[in-house]
Amino acid sequence: VFAHVVQAPEDPILGVTVAYLKDPSPIKLNLGVGAYRTEEGKPVVLNAVRKAEHQLVNDVSRVKEYLPIVGIAEFNKLSAKLILGADSPAIQQNRVTTVQCLSGTGSLRVGGEFLARHYHERSIYIPQPTWGNHIKVFALSGLTVKTYRYYDPATRGLNFQGLLEDLGSAPSGAIVLLHACAHNPTGVDPTLEQWEQIRQLIRSKALLPFFDSAYQGFASGSLDADAQPIRTFAADGGELLVAQSYAKNMGLYGERVGALSIVCKTADVAVRVESQLKLVIRPMYSNPPIHGASIVATILRDRNLYDEWTVELKAMADRIISMRQQLFDALQARGTPGDWSHIIKQIGMFTFTGLNAEQVAFMTGEYHIYMTSDGRISMAGLSTKTVPHLADAIHAAVTR
Ligand code: PMP
């Protein structure tokens, strides 16, 4: 009965790793998926995470019962504080409902499904380009996906005018997906002044902001600085949604830990919204897993572990920033034609190199360097040792 099923294409991002694993070359380099690597090219488990896990293992009072549908209450409270700020008036006024979800992706999906059922406007505007999964997550949630201009290939920066025009002509009430920081794939973020203009436009048109926060702390090294755009939206008293992921900033990728928060107008509304979020979650996966969220709660509640985490997080962000400088310097040293200053200007895990699909294919074929075909490279996958190889490949690709 399944003989008619056709072979599906590989995922455009995860498929890069599949191709990389098949390559027997000793010099191969995977810059596809956005996962942090050390200078030695190894994945890391943060010390704060190891210590939290030890505490959890040694606590014999812990059991494996089901969690509530919305997850661990303390995790939810601490997650809301992390993103909205410890002194957030919305939290103090109990206007925020937070539910534990399956990392960033699951949080976006639960938010999308909730909006499709309970919000009056179906259109969601996502930036062009964006993380590829956004399109499918929101379309399958039942929303109508539209795009707003975001990236300007000519300047390799923000198309701010285009963004304002497109959001300005969106129907009143439309949902707007915003990358909280470290925009994926472009590495281009609005300045705080531009954020303020975006906020005024969104509020004046009664658009509904939905923040995707997958990189809090990874952009600047500061958890507070990277949350600033969201906090200014929350400070004006209006509604918003935010999907948080602990994949990158705590290195908990495969533990699938995240949270969806919805900031409402009143405490009353927040209670009813939460009751409906439960009806979204229950038939999807019943309730979330315990382990990852317990690690996060253990770190966020303990001053020492929290401090240790922030130091380790800053070190990861700083290593990425240093890779940007090293790659830029290596291209300068080779006299590679073109302006490569965007490598040091862009923010977060990725550089949107501006290389085209043909140049990417050349670099994979000749240099065994793997990246997405849009020319995005994960700076976190680079090291001092591999920068010269990448610079050679880019130089060869653009001077061919
Ligand atoms: N949003 C963006 C912009 C991302 O880059 C990612 C991860 N690549 C996610 C969401 C979701 O990641 P996860 O589900 O692993 O938390």
C-alpha cells in the first residue's frame, strides 16, 4: 500500500550534514548546521549543564512521573523572567502565560496553532529570507504565510525601507514574525533605533509581534542586550508572543528545551489563553519531557550555576566573533576581490557570505567545505586551524 510513496528531498539544512558524513576526505569541514564547536571542532557540554545534571542524578527524590501539559511551572516562570527581564511589569501583573515546549521549533508550532484557532487574522509575515523551517511550521499550523523585505543583497545589510513599506501595507492585525537577535540566515539585525521605529509601526497598525528567540546571549554575549528589542515591545503594554530555545545558549540542542510565552492585556485573559494552549498541546504530544527543562531550571535558580553559565555563554559568543575577524583578515591577506566587511558586521552564529549556489557547489566539490546553498556559513563550526582552508576556498570560488 505504500509503493506509490515518492522519495522526499533531504532537509536543506540537515541534508548538508548527511552529505558531509558521506565524504571520506580528511580535510572536510561542515559549516552547515548551526551548532557550536570548540577550537578543536568538538561539540561541548557546558560545565554549568554537567553540574546541574549531577545535582539532578543525585537527588533521589526525583521521579519520572508525567509533567503537567504545560511543563515544569518553575521552568516556565524562570524562562519568562530570562527573556522579559526580572523586573518585567507584565510578569508582575500576571499577564504572561508561559508553556514549556519542544525547543524553539515546538514553541513556534504551538504558538502558530494557537493563533490559527483563536486569533482573528490568519496572515503571518516572515522576513525574506528567514530560517527555512518558519514557512512550513506556520503554514502547517494553518496560517497564511507572507513575506516582508528584510535583506538587501547590494549592501549585505538591512533593507529597512522595504521592511517598513511591507509591514506598512500589511492588513491591520497581521502577525509579524521577528527574529529577536542574530537573524538567521543573514546575521543582519536592526539597530535599537530601527527597532523603535518597527515597534511604533507595529503598534500603530495593531499588528501582532511574534518573536523567535533562538540565540539569546549568542549575539552579543549578553542575555539582557539580546533581549532588549523584545523588552521594549513588552514595556509598551501591548500583546506579543515569544518562542525561546535553549538549544544554542545552553548547548541543549538534542534535549529539546524551549518555552512559548504569550503576553496578554490582563491576567484574566492570560489564564484563558493558557487553558487553550493546553488544548493545543494535549493531542500533539500530551506533555513535554522532564530532563532538559530540569537542567535549565536548576541553572536559572542557582546564582553560582547561573553565573558560570553566563561566563561560558560569553566565551562561546566571543569565539564566534573572533572567527569573524580571523576570516576577514585571511581574505584581506589573500587580496580576495570584493568587500568582505559584512563578515565582521553581521551578528550571531552565521555569516551570509554572498556566495552563490554555484560557488558553494565549487567549494564543496573542490575543497570539501559543506554549507547551505544560499551561501550561509556557521561561524561556530570554524577554528583558527580551519580558517585558512575556508579563505583559500572562498578566494578560489570568487576568482575562478
Ligand atoms: N528559529 C531560528 C531562527 C533558528 O535558527 C532555530 C535553530 N536553527 C530555531 C528557531 C529552532 O531551533 P530548535 O528547535 O533546535 O530550538
